[in-house]
Amino acid sequence: DTVVHTPAAEHVEIPAKEGYIPFFDSDTEESTLSIIVIGASGDLARKKIFPALFALFYEDRLPENFTIIGYARTIMTSEELRNIISTTLTCRIDKRENCDEKMDQFLKRCFYHSGQYSSEEHFFELDRKLKEKEAGRQSNRLFYLAIPPNMFVDVVRCARRRASSEDGWTRVIVEKPFGRDLESSRELTRELRQYLSEDQIFRIDHHLGEELVENLLVLRFSNLVFGPLWSRNYIRNVQFIFSEDSGTEGRGRYFDNYGIIRDIMQNHLLQILALFAMETPVSLDAEDIRNEKVKVLRSMKPVKLEDVVVGQYKGCCEGDTSYPGYTDDPSVSDDSLTPTFTAATLFVNNARWDGVPFLMIAGKALQSKRAEIRVQFKHVPGNLYNKKFGTDLGQATNELVIRVQPDEAIYLKINNKVPGLGMRLDRSDLNLLFKARYPRESPDAYERLVLDAIEGERRSFIRSDELDAAWEIFTPLLKEMEKKKIAPELYTYGSSGPVGVHYLAAKHNVRYE
Ligand code: NDP
């Protein structure tokens, strides 16, 4: 058995930079890049992957010699694929004159190959087609698995045996979900590792490609002011909030099998928590950052049921503004206990964070769509303004908010004197609103991450030991909830979620708005 799971062993096995070929090295006249989108007929490919590839082309970030091949079972021609994807391509960055021309050039580099996901013969045909396009140059191949997870291993087996590069690198981007629990995730990793080394696997979590998530490390490690405050000495609690204002519309079948904890918390929010809480890495190299993240995850105890509130949305309102409840979805059973909302308190048991509650909140069909980190600081000891005026002037604590969406921003809530005679304090913001400061639109997370995979930059992809540690935190809770058949608290579509979250927040002295 060649598969090793222990994080320590994986480090020995895979040197930090193995397989890393920087963009400028691989972009030579003698080399080619082939991007093979597996599941090209699907939703993700159409809405995110092809537009991201076009944006990279538009920005001249793809090498001179590149080819894109869509692969799926659906029978269609390359021209039909081009017609489908052309409807979702946009010249997003700025409206340049040559947009249509660029689109034509891009579409001419896109081809389609129909085949089964488990047929080595079909992948052999794909290989032949790729070789034709590569025309004898050194080939680098990137496979993007945009298919249901039960097909991952078949595709990787066929690609490895029949269509991997013979003289360059072969990398595979794998979309979530990476298993349903610790065991199934380990099984998936074990199976993938029969055909790929860890450094060929790029587990994508697109939220890690978002501008503000990338910026978290810059904020923390290149500004003197935050470092000293970043611990239990000054921080009272931290909230990670991910709320959506829509329900599962159309994705009920997928969602019912996973629920919000697996869909959002165990991956996105936990990854962001790890970036937030980690120690300073030795360098910005992917392995140094991922080493620090995994230490945070391994310092966390499994989440306890008593530290969790689960909810499920119910339909609301009559007439024109009626919204369906979760179980109104025909693909969801009427007695489904799947949570569409969860709030959970987690702790990082190390010297920096001992006793600080990290409150994660994720939910669907809530009143607003937002993703943010809120850092609540402690009270000012011996606050002069409270003493002098005997009121709660100046009582409000500082809060740092990193808002990923909507309207990316970083703001710090401070106490400030209201101008004028006398002394009145006001709670105000030091506000960095991105669209005001940086009018140019940020690239989509997929653009950044696909480019990273092309360049061999692994920093924003999840390593198998991180994944393992993340599942260890949530798997006992998921199993206990399933065993005890925990019924979610119902909340109304468009509301602020179950009432229970306020009690949970209060229990840990968190101000939750
Ligand atoms: P789709 O359901 O659209 O599936 C993609 C393609 O896979 C389909 O066009 C179909 O192609 C093939 N396929 C679908 N079902 C099966 C099946 N049962 N057996 C074999 N092949 C099948 O998925 P998405 O495009 O929405 O997502 C792809 C992957 O990305 C999934 O793993 C999903 O969890 C993940 N993901 C999706 C996101 C999204 O926004 N859509 C966001 C994050 C992750 P054909 O029949 O032509 O072979």
C-alpha cells in the first residue's frame, strides 16, 4: 500500500517545491498548456470555469501555446460547445474595444471531446487529440474535475493511465465535496493517491481565492498595528459569518445529502479561521503557510453538540412574495432534518487563543447575503470616559470587520468625539471601502485559483492533512446529530435565522447583530 495518511509522513514524501514550474518557465515556445475541463457540459464549467479561462486569456495570463478541451458524455461538436460557452463570456475587466475579437480568438482555442468518465479508451482518444494540438512540443496538462464526486476516481485513473503528460507536468483540480466525513474523505484521498502524488492534486475551495481572504495575510503580517492585538489578550471573540439570501433553489438534491455544515463550515469557514488564527509562517511559500494552518486545525477540539444551533428555513408569505420552505423542494423529503443554518462555537486550544470563542454562522434563505469576519475586542480597562461621565459613553468596544461580500471592505469601529462643544462620543468607522479606493473590479476567485494551478502555486489549495484535520473537527458532531436525529429549529425564509443563535452568542459573550 503506497498511500500514507499521516501528515508527518506526507511531508517527508513530498518536498515543498516538487513539481513547481513557474509560469515564465513553462511558457516557452517549446511548451504547451492543455486545460481539460471534465464535465464541460455542466453548470460550473459554463458559469465559472470557461469565463475564468477567458478572463485569463483576455488579461494575457495564459501562455502563448494553449488549448482548452471540454470533455463530457453529452454528444456535441466543438462548435456547439463554443456556442454554449460564448453566452457566458464577458469582458469583465474594462470594456476594451477588442473584446469581440478576443472572444473569437479564445473560442477558436476551445474544443470538445465526448467520452465516458470511466473509459480508458476514450481517454486514449483524448490523448491523441491533445497530442495533435500540442504538435510535438513539451506538454503540460491541467485537468479540471467539474463533475459529481463519485466520478473523480474513475477520471483520475483514466487520465493518469491514458492522457497524462509524458514530458511535462500533469495537475488535477478537484472540486468539493471532498467526502462526507473523515472516513469517506480519507478513502477519496487514498484512491486519488493511487494515481496522483499529493503535489498533483489541487483541491479547490473557491472562497480561498477571494480578494479579501487573500488580503487577510497582508493585513495581519504587513501592518504593525494588528500583530500585537491578535490574541486572547485583546480579542474577546471572532465571528465568521456566511449568509445567503436565497434557498437551495434547484440544488435541493445535492444539498440534502450534505447540509450547511459540510457545504460551508467544514471547508470554507474553517479554512478562513485557520488563516485568521495561524502563527506567522516561515515564508509565503505554500508549504509554510499550509503547515501553519494545519497546526491551528490540529489545535482545535471536535465541536460539541451543546455549542451548536441548527436551523432549517420554512416558507413564508403569501401571494406574489411567497417563498418556498426547504422541504417544499420536490427533491427533498418532507421529514428532512438537514440543517440549512448552523451556528457553532469553536475553540483553538493554544497559547494565543485559549478561551477565545470563534463563532461560525452559516445559513441559507436569510435576510441578507453577506460574508464577513468580525473581530470584537475587549473593553478598554479603566475607561476614563465611563468614569468621568458615569454613562456608557466610550463603553462600546472596538470591532474590526473584514467584509468579503457584498462591497468588499475593511473597517474598524472606534469611539470618536462628536465635533462641537461639550463631550459626546459617537461610534464611528475607519473605513476602507474597496470600490472607492480601488475602482478596478477584482478578478473572480476562479480566475485567481486556475491561474495559481497553472503556475503551480499551491498556497490557496487544501492539502490532504488539512482536510483530514478539518474533518476531525466536525465528523463527531455530524455523526451525533444523525444518530440522535437532532431536529433543526425552523426559521422563516428571509429572517435572521433561528432564535437559538442569540442564546449561543450570549453564552459566549458574543455581541451578535
Ligand atoms: P453538474 O450536475 O452540472 O454536472 C456536471 C456534468 O457532470 C454534467 O454536465 C454531466 O455531464 C455530468 N454528470 C452529472 N451527473 C452525473 C452522474 N450522475 N454521473 C455521471 N456524470 C454526471 O455539476 P456542476 O457543474 O454544478 O458541478 C460540478 C462539480 O463542482 C460538482 O462536484 C459540484 O459539487 C462542484 N461544485 C459546483 C458548484 C456550482 O456552482 N455549480 C460550486 C462548487 C462546487 P454529461 O452528462 O455530459 O457527462
